[in-house]
Amino acid sequence: MTIISRLLNISLFLALTIALASCADDASDSTINTVPVAESYFDTGDLAALEKHGKLRILVMPMDERWLPRTGKSFRDEKEMAQKLADKLGLEAVYIHVEKFADLIPELNQGRGDIIAANLTITSTRKEKIEFTVPVAQSVEHIVSRRDDKKISNLKNLNGRTIAIKEESSYQQTLEKLKQKQPDIRIKTLPGNLSMDQVIEQLVSKQIDLTVMDRNKLDIMAGYRNDFKIGLPLTGERAIAWGIRKNNPKLLKAVNLFLTQQQLTKRYKSEFTDDLDAIKKRKTLRVITRNNAASYFIWRGELLGFEYELAKAFAKQHKLRLEIIIAPSHDAQIPMLLEGKGDIIASFLTITDKRKERGVTFSRPHHKASEIIVTRADDKTIDSIDDLAGRSIHVRKSSAYWETLQALQDTGLKFNLVAAPENMETEEVIAQVASGKFDLTLADNNLLNIELTWRDDIRAAIVLGEIRKNAWAMRNTNPELVAAVNQFIKKQYRSLFYNITYKKYFENAHKIKQYRDQRIDLNPDGTLSPYDAMVKKYSQKYEFDWRLIVAQMYQESRFNPDAESWAGALGLLQVMPKTAKEMGLVNLKLPETGIEAGVKYLSWVRDRFEQELNVKDRMWFILAAYNAGQGHVKDARRLARKQGLNPNRWFDNVEKAMLLLSNKKYYQSARYGYVRGREPVNYVREIRSRYQAYLRLAEDN
């Protein structure tokens, strides 16, 4: 590159930076204005070479193509992932702008950059030149036309038309295959340095007839321009991934591990405020709650809690999946509900007029509680309300306790009302009283009873006011959901199920102590299982998220290394001795051997499924195959396609086909025959729920 061309590139970059800074819609992503331009050195070395330079060089398309913020955000997501990868590796992220799309792979192989992050579709031709990471996205290639073009309703209508595409793009291969079926199609090649907008401008101005683009790109452009039309799909879902040189295996492994964890842990922000019918269409009930002994917690690997079990029963009645949303603080719960981040609040909320005024409707009461002053066990000074004079009472300001105590102050009784932190549970406030950091507090009797079963440094002093009613909260605008919840609570309140569940959490001292001793969120070292260190070791080696393996381990053995199934599977991850022997491992009841065998076998199963699958769905297929065998999963994928379902999606698609394989009508024509489909379906769902709970717990901690 000459000095003049370098100066021109720098000038272009500065101009683009100034233009970006002036865009009002860029305010939400300030980092975009600081994308570095680097004078690249040439090095084809692996991870050790990157560490020596201290840089991760990311080959991207020019700034106007790649980083221009628009209504869509998939490009920004890719850039943010690249930045996170660099941070994870302890390297500086440096972006190398390549003018032509066709030059990305040559520049990589020459050593000008270390990875390609440029919406690169995985193709067989490209796989001969570079390695691809696990997918970062999926997309479908579509015909794009002008809005007034009404002539294309099927692929035959493309005969006689000219389709323009950028040189050496994946669209070339797509059109060549299409041309075999529709030979009168003409293909025109455009310069590789054109941006998406420039191609669309040529289309709109009739310089070109038609073009082809990825749906994810088109969706972004549709957010800020409406002068083109997204037409027929030309492909099924195609994987988009990052590119890495073939002689960089350590970098590839590190990037794959990072991307796998990113994809599995990514939580899509969804805000819905619609009613029960729409919830049923989404098939997921989102319940907002808090992590505490009464509502929801993880005991060993099991999801428990009175509110959780009640919500789970309601979701099951309506054939909905249950998604638990942990509010970051108590005062965040109602705003989260009103914003549509959940459908129900189930956290022993007391019914109050102030809360109703904020726009929520309460269900029928599902619990009643007395509010009790809590003090230290050696404090014998409080026998009546008057004895509260001059004392300090600590409660959350958003709680019903605050209203009760304000009303008491209004009677003329003088005491200090002190706001406790909103992210502090009542059980934690009680602990502060026990330690002497807080003077007094107010607590519902059911919450106090839990604490009194295992500690003797507090006592119940006096009851304040009348019995208060607890209920679930919903939006005023969801009458169908409110009616369904009321019907459920009317039937279940004080039923056998209700009474057994209530006793388990609030009256059975043995259970309460047991749950307390092994609640994961109360572990001082943040461990999920007794075997975390071993799991991390082999998860790192075989490129899995260790928390997923822990979730699977609980499902397989309940963390019991001596577990043995009816079929003879042994150890923490229930591997068959014959399978372990083939991998060179024996004595599966040794915890480390059992873990190594399970993770190694899981890696073998993973290789039976195509790398181009969506990372999450590939993982669900792997788990289903671990449980039921890869043959049955492949049968289910084939059946899914025949049933008009997506063979590349597990939930609500292949899992439905798996259930059908218990039916003679379907399994008699399946290659691997009958399978108890309910088992792998439940297996995957249970592991996913536990895994997501572990992730939320990690966020909270």
C-alpha cells in the first residue's frame, strides 16, 4: 500500500467517524466512533503469536458497510462479541478494514489479520481455504427487487431476469445451482467493494435488475429504508461464522469455546405485555420473582420454592413452559412487569392500594400472613407497641412493611424507620438484626418461621396490625390471565397439593434445614457442585460450558458418583462401561474418571452433528443423543422435515417428532425404530432449565 493510499484511507476513516458522531441514532453505541484503524503487520502465527503482539487483528469490511449503526443491531452484536473475545484473551482488539469482500480470505491467509468477522457464510469452497468457527448467526439468502416489481411469484419467474451480486460472494454458488434449474437466468458481477446500500441504490435506480442478500442484512436495512422488496428465499438457513487460518488450531479452539459460551448464555431481551392467548402462542409463561427460601432457590441442582412450585403447576395446566425471571431488587419487580419483561409476579407480594395504583391487578390471595416485629433473642424489652418508641426498625421501602410502619408513626408513636437495601431479602435483614447491625425489623410470620427453624439468635416479639393477604400480581391490561390465575388459585388454595407444598417449605423443620444447608446461592465459594474443579478442567479441554455439564450431571446422577442405572450406566455422568473402555477409561465410580468419560463422550456425540447448526440447537441435539442415542435423534430430524417442522431446531420442532417416535405409525418406518420419546424431551428441558438457573445465579452473584 502506498503512502498516498494510506493517507486516503485515514482521511476516509476520519470523515466517517465525524459523520457517525453527528448521527442522533448513534448515541446508544458510543464505542462505534472509536473503532481503531491499524497499520497491520503480517504474521500467520497461532495464539502464542497473538499473545506476543498483544493484539487480536479482526478483518472487517469498511466502516460504512460493517459498523454503521442502524435500527437493526446484528452487526453491532458481532463487533461487541469480537471485543469481548479480545478481552477474554487479554488482547487489544484491532480492526483491519478490507476494501473488497473477495480480499478477506487472502488477507487472512497472508497474515494481515487473525480472524474474519464480516458476516461470512460457510461454503464448501471457503472451507477449503480457511477454518470456520462455530456459527455466530444463521441467515437465508433472498431475491431482492424494487418495490414496484410485481412479476416474481415463483422461481420460474426469474428466467430471463438478470441478478447482480458482488464478486466472490456466497450468492455466486447459490445462483449457479439455481441456474441449473432455471437456465435462462443471467448473472451479473458487481465490484466487491460496494456496500449494501450502494447495491440497493443501483437496484432502485434501475442500474441493476435484481440482487441477492442475506435476510439478516435486509432486516437491518428495512429499519431505515423502504425502497426495496424482500422476495423469494433461495436457500434454507445457512450458517454465518468467523474465519480463522488453517494453521491456527489453538486460536480456533479458544474462539470456539468463547463463542459457544456466548451463544449458550446469550439471553434475548423480550418485552411482551399481551394477554393469555399470546402467551399460549409463545408457549412460555414468564414469572418474575426473587431468589429466597420462600419463593425460589436452587437446592443442589434442583429448582425449588413455594412460589416456583405453584407457578410450575399453573404453567403445566396451561401447557406452558415456565421461565423464571429473577428481579435484581424488590422494587424492580412491578416496573419489570409493567414493561413486559414478565407476565406474573410471584414473590409473596402483599396486596396494597398503592401497588394497585401503579397499574397492577392482584389475583385472589394464595397466602395470608401476620407481620411480626423481629428482635435479637436476648432482647426482652418489647412486649407491646409502645416499647417500639425510640427504636430503629429496618425494612425495604418498597415493602408492605414500610406502609404498616408509616401508618404506626402516623398514630404518634416515635421510632426511626430505616430503609434497608432493596436487593436485600427479608431473611438477610433478619440476619442483620441477629448480628446487631440492625436494631429491629418486621417480617411475615411464614418467612420468620423459616429462620426460626435453624437459628436461635432471634425471636418473634409482637404482631403488628391485621393479617395481610399475599397474591400474584399481573398487569391491568391482562384480564384473561388474571381470570385464569384466579381460577387456578381458587381450585388449589388449601388443596392437598397446596398443603403438602406449604408444609415442605414452611413447617417441615428437617426439610427447611436441609434446603438451607445446600442452597447453592448461599455457598460462600459460589460452587454449584462438589465437583466444579474437575468439571471445569474437562469442559475447558473439550470446549463446553462447565455450568451446562454440572446441570447435566445433576440430571444423570444427582451428584452421586456411585449412581448406577437399570441399564448398567455408571458414575456422575452415567456412562456405559463398554463406552468408557473404548475411550481408554475404567472405574467410572471415581468422580474424575466419571466426569472425564462423560464429557469426552459428549464431545464424540457433538461430532456426529453438523458444525453449521445453530450453537444452541446443536447442544440440545447433543444432549438428546447422549440420552437416547444419535440414531433416534437423526430419525426425529428426518421425521420433523416430513411433518413440515424445522429439522434444525430442537424446541417445538424436532422434539415434537421425537415424541411421535413412540407411536407405531411413525417408528415402524424409522431407521432406528421405537424410542421412549418423552425421556429425551424431558431430559433436555430439565437440563436447560437448570442451566439457565445457574446462569441467572451467576449474574446475581
